[in-house]
Amino acid sequence: MSKKERSIVILLGVRVDSTPESSLLKRVEGWIEDYKVGDDGKRLIFTPNPEMLVDASVDKGFLRVLNSSDVNIADGVGLQWASRLLSLFGTIKNNQTISNRVTGVDFSRKLVGLAAKNGWRVYLLGGGPNVASRAARRLRAEYGQAAVKGFEIKADEGPSLNQDGQSWLRASEETVKKVSAYGPEILLVAFGHKKQERWLVENKDKMQFGVAMGVGGTLDYLSGRVKRAPGWLRGVGLEWLFRLIVEPRRWRRIVKAVLVFPWMVIKESARR
């Protein structure tokens, strides 16, 4: 990928790629081609959003985890807004902005489509009871008929999201073994943000896979368990309002994204 095609913005300490989706997909395709002929693989893609940047500002360990990925795609119109404001005030180096937003849900679907086209194996991990299996069934129905031979989708609930301590560690170790035995080209992990990114960084050297991405609630949408906001709402940056109506239990996370994050950005812009 040329320098012209790839642009990186440092936003509140987090490295975020502002790269066209088509270029990112070509990059993934190249990684997988290398993986299939003997490259170690284990490339990581994370999907920072406003809430994750707030968490990274108070958790330096999580900040290091986010910045250890191979690609961080901008999952949230709030990151675009923040980059423009900080660029306006000269807070971002070279006044760069995030011009390309690639959501985790959309990019996950594109990865599955790429897998179908190339005959790759996909491993859906996490998401809660029956979520990964339901997502796998829907994706097989959508992409399976036109898929190249070799295309597979495996579903695994993985460790329970309610487990902790030794119970989580034992279940995690078993999951690592299963992923390695399958050796997928694409691994999509839905343990929830922070947990999934840390898990991938801590365990990637114990597993065999080509490219892994932390996908948060994406499997909820792909499985049909949760309805996604209409495109026009997403386009104007009001997906958070739809989520608040559909999933009111998320209100604390939404407050963090739509109130705390903008306040942090405004404070950052005032420093220069």
C-alpha cells in the first residue's frame, strides 16, 4: 500500500488509519496470501470508537494494546469529527483528518465476502450464547452459494463473558487450542472491547491464524439478534440515539461516547 493510499492520524494518543476500505481489503488479501505460503500471519485489526478512546485515556495498558495492532480502523463518526476539530486547532500533526470511516460491522462483512471469494476459513468467536452460530448460519446462507471451494465458517461461543479469574483462564486456554487446531485465515473475536483486544494481543503468539479482528457487538448484528440503525441515521452520526432506544441498558457507554469523548476532544483542542 502506497503512502498516498495509507494515512495515519494520532487521535488522543491512539493511532487511527484513515485509509480507503478497498485499500485495506487489498492489504488483508496480501497478508492472507503470505500466510497460506508459510508466513507467520497473526495480523491484528482493531476498531477504535469514541468510547474506546475514552477508556484508553485512563488505561495506559489498553492504550498500548490499541497501538500494537497492524491496523486501527475508525469505527465511529465521532472520530472523524474529532480529527477535524483537532486539525482546525493545529493539535494533530500535519493537520491530518480521518477522511475514511470504516465500521466494524461493514468491514466484518467485507472480510467474510473476501473469504468466500478466495476459499478461506472464517472463525467466529464469542458474542454470547448462540450468537456466533446464528451469525454463521446467516453468513453461510448469504455467501455460501457463490463461494469458492474451501470457504468455511466455524462458530464458537468461547469463554463465557460472565466468567472471570481461573475459570476464564481455563476456558481461554481451551479456546486458544481450538483456534490453533482450525488455523483460520480470518478470526473475528467478540468478547467486548478491551477484553477482546487484550485477549488477542496476549494470545496471538499461541495461535495459528492469518488475520484477526476485534469486533465487539458485530456478531449481534450479523446474527440478527440486534437490529442495526438505518443507514441515514448512521450517516448523520445518530446511531447512538437508535442504540439508546433499542438497548437502553447501554446508556452508560453511550454517555461516554457522546458526552465524555467530545469534552475530552474540546479540552485537547484548547491546549494549543
